[in-house]
Amino acid sequence: MKKSKKVKKREKKNRPKLKPCPFCGGEAVIEDAVYNYAVMCTRCRCETRWETNEGIAIDLWNRRSTMDELKPCP
Ligand SMILES: [Zn+2]
């Protein structure tokens, strides 16, 4: 039996995966405005601050050391 290898190695490797929301565990998405990026939870809508660099915004979200940077929903 042959195992078919269907690994897509070149799939957007420069974009790290977003961890689930630290507050509610919801799915996070990247918001991008022009030259501005933030990561927002699709469930409770908390978000990171806006950064001009997408990678930094993702990093802020994923590190979670920035819990006070995240704005919980009102
Ligand atoms: Zn959330």
C-alpha cells in the first residue's frame, strides 16, 4: 500500500497561524485596513492594537503576554 503524500508545503508559510482567543477561545482573524493590521476575535470581538506590520499584530495576539493590550469586548 502506497501512502499518497499530499502535503502542501508552500501554503502561505510566511503567515503564522493565529491562536484561539485568550478570552473565549473563539477563532481569530486578521483585520487589515490600509497599512494597518490587527487581530480580532470573531466571537467576542476583542482585538489587539493596530499595527503597521501584520507580523507584529499576529505576534501580539499569539504571545498573549499582551493580555492587557487586548481589548475585551464591552
Ligand atoms: Zn474571544
